[in-house]
Amino acid sequence: MKLGAMILREYNLRMLLGNEVVTLQWARKVFEDIYEVSVRYKERGYQTWYMKALATGGFEPISCSMYLSLETMAIKLKEQELMGSTNAE
């Protein structure tokens, strides 16, 4: 689990991701309404996803954070930029 993450596994939260129901394990705020969320598949193990927090209380998947996609690269660059400005203060 990453530093600053909220533990979710004890709440037994589930969501539909693709065509599978996954169980949320932990969530870490990246910036604004974007979170990195660890999910557990019944058969395939664990993955981490970047997700947008919804006003209704759920999450909307953006991209698997374990793969290199345009969305993942943009989120990682923004996080590095924000961390750089935090370290400079």
C-alpha cells in the first residue's frame, strides 16, 4: 500500500470494472478529484487504476496506472509537477 492511502478493503466496496466486479483495496489522492485505486479481481489478482472521484461517491475508471497510456503519462506528469512545487516551498 502506498504512503497516504486510505484503506478501503474493510468496507468491502465493489465496482464494475470492464466486465468484472472488483473489490477496492485502497485509494490514494493524486490531485484534485483523481485517485490511484488498488482493485482486487476474483481470478486475476491486483491492479492499480487512476480513477476520477464522482460527486455521487463512486469512482469512474480512467486508465490502469500499471500501463503506459496517454492518460497515465499525463496524470504522472501532473503529479510530478505538483510534487516538485511542494518540495520547492
